[in-house]
Amino acid sequence: MSSTLESLHIRTDKPQANEDELTYEQQHKPRSEFESREQYLEHELQIMAPKRWRPNLPFKDYRFEIEDTIPAMAATIGKVVMVGAIAATFAGALGLNEGFILENVRYELLIASVFIILFSGFLLPTANLAGTHGPLIPLIPIVVAAGGHPMAFGLLIGAFGILLAISKGGSMLANLTSKGVCGGLLLYLGFVGTASQVKKLFAWAEGIGMSHIAFVVIFCTIILYALLEHFRKRWLAVPLSCLLGGTLAFAMGAPFSFQTEPGLPNMNPMYWWGEDTGWMLGLPTIEHFMVVLPFAILAVAMWSPDFLGHQVFQKISYPKRTEKVHMNIDDTMTTASIRQTFGSLLGGTNFTSSWGTYIVPAAIAKRPIPAGALLTALFCIIAAIWGYPMDLAIWQPVLCVALIVGVFVPLLEAGMEMTREGKTTQSAAIVVFSSALVNPAFGWALTMLLDNLGLVGCKERSSELSKMSRWVLPGTMFIVLSGVMALVGLLPGIPAIIPSFR
């Protein structure tokens, strides 16, 4: 009897291992121990323990899976397209030739790869990749016309972003945004983005005199997407849709040829900021910084709704007990700001934001950030040096369906998911309404204020907020954002307050 009690005493004295204290390596199980691959992927998300500002190593802290190739492929396509759009807009406004566009896109792909590996793949695995700030593209001609300098613009964006990240302003604003406001923002972005890509594909098809190609490609893509949804293989939507769209278009006679040959861009920053080379602008002056100041404030202010949408999409797609691997908004702002600062100093075209064409497919595939990030860096390096993949990525049948099924339709789905329960439809409708009036940043700031005041949405939620959260912070954000837009003439029908922006 005494020996039995002694053995019991020994067993109870020995503490049981807490799962939260075990490392990823200790908790990892092979795929064969799970009934389905989905269960295996969800378990991988639950056992990861990302470390901030410390090394996170492949196979020790995370593994590579076949699903990681999908967001990496979508991200590379999106990067080529978005940086190309910014470079082309600047080239048109500054009178630069097409050679500048191609070489700078290749340069930006290499710059992006370095920072992807350093941060998202190694030191900050919950920071989303630093992508491209698409909403800034329409502002570029205004910035150039006002006498703005791209280096000054980029450096100010980086500086303001660092300040916001240090103060944790991004996550604070995200926490003040209700499900209704966020869901409405996702619905607006998803619908507008889908409609724009369909329109672009038809415009391209009409331009080559084959309008029927656009209809066939989109119709077949819809059927494919529905089948993938039915068989729970939606994470394959991007590669299969790109393959389907490109194959159908080429088979029906659409012209395509590889033109970009292998090579490397000029890696000398002084070349890009020379007075007779690269941008042909020289280095910026104090006046250049003053001109772009309001645009830089606006760019960073627009980060919060963009980052919030990406984080929420992860929360909807990932299983429970995966909070540790969710995208960290403040860390993402930090990496985006650092990447922006160095990219501008080196001579790149990119203006950075959270990389949507990466994080959305990654969330659908139930994969954490770091492994796919390293593959994205690899794919970007291959595309930049090889050259030929760049031609395929920007071919309209491939590009449009990739963005539709990889980004915009999932955003629509996430928005509808967020507005299913509770008193969220009022806030969602106001977001869409006000975003259509000006832009998504304005719609987000205005509706967040109205929602937190209790004028729309859930009144109970509003009554539980502090005075600071209810109207001080949302009101300040709305006034600052609206004021900057008024200064530079972004409020429809109202001339710019600063004459140089008119």
C-alpha cells in the first residue's frame, strides 16, 4: 500500500508537459497521422510559435508544403503587375521610355526578395510581405504635376509608417473597427476589383478583335472555381485558373510571345538617381519633400483599412487556437516602412503596403506566412533574372483571372461572411456608400466614426466603448484624413485647397 502511494506521489509531483511550452518540432506530426490534409494543415497552424526579432528557421520553426507554392505564385504575378503599373504611370508622367519600366520592375523584384527573406521569412514571421500600394496609382500623375519627387515621397511614407508602427496606431485603429465596417470594406473592394478585372479583360479582347475570348475565359473560370469550391480545393484556384485562362485564350487565337530576355537590372543606386540616368531627376530638395507631404500622410493613413482587411481574412479562414500566427498589423507596418525607406534610397519605383495577392491565397490555403514568403522571394528572383515569366504574368487572360479568383472573389466571400450575423448590414452599407463617394479610406474612416458613435450598427457595442474609443480617436482620424484629401483635391467636386494641387 505504501509503495502504491509512493508511486502515485512521484507521478503527481512530475509536471505534465504543457502544449504551449513545447516547440514546433516537438509537436509536429506527419501527415499520415491525420484523417485529412486539411486537419494536418490546421494542426500545423496551431503548433507554430513564431518568434519576433529572433531567427525563425525552416524545418525547425515551420515547414514547406505544396500549398505554399500557390500564394507565392499569386504574389509574384501580382508584384510584377502592380510595380509595372506604378512604373508605367511614373514613366508616362515624366516622359521616360519603356526600357525604364522593365528594368525598374526587375530591380524592384530583387529588392523585394531581400526584405521578404529578412523579415517575413526570418525575423518577423507574423509580418505580412511588404507589397504595393495600389490605391496610390491614380495619385501619381497629380504628385508629378505638383512637382513631387519619388524618392522624397517614398522616404516620407517610410518615416510616417515607422511612427505609426512604434505608437501601435495601426492595431489600435483596427481594434476600433467593427465587423460591419470591416465586412462592408471587404465587400466594396471585392466587388470593385472583380468588376474592374472583368472590364479590363473585355477591353483587351476587344482590342485584338476577339471579344468572345473574354466571355469564354471568364465563364470557364466561374465553372472551375465552383468545382474547386465543391471539392474543397479552392487553394488551387490561382494556378489552375491561370493555366485555364492562358490556354483557352491562346487556343482561340489570342496573340502571345515571350519578349523579355534573361538579364539583370542596373544595381547602382546612383544610376537610378542620376540627373541623366534612371529617373533623370537627381536627388530631391526640401521643396520636393514639402510638395509630397500631404500625399505621404494620406498613403500611410490608407494602410490601416488595407491591413485590417488582410488580417480579418486570416481570422475567418484559420481554425481556432491560431492567434499566434495571425498577421500582426504593427509588425507589418514596421517591415513595410523599412522596406519603403531602403527601396526609395536604392532607386526603386514601388510604394509599399500589405501584400494582398500573397496573404489572401495563403489564408485560403491555411498556410502561415514564412514558408510561402521564402518561396515568393525565390519566384521573384527567378522572374527578375529569367525575364520570360514576366511576359506571362502580365498577359491579360492570366493576370485578370489570377486577381479575380486569388484576391477579389475571396474578399467578397469574406465580406459576406462578416456581415451574416448581428447588426452589421447598416455599417456595411454605409461603408460601400461612402467609399463609392470618395474612396475606401474615406469610407472606412467615416463609417468607423458613425458606427462607434452608435448612429449605425450595434448600439450595444457603442455604449460599451470609452470616450476615447467612441469618438475622440475615430473623429480625429476622420478629420485628419478628410483634411489631407481636401488639401490635395481628392474630395469630388471640391477644388484643392492648396493651389499647386489644382
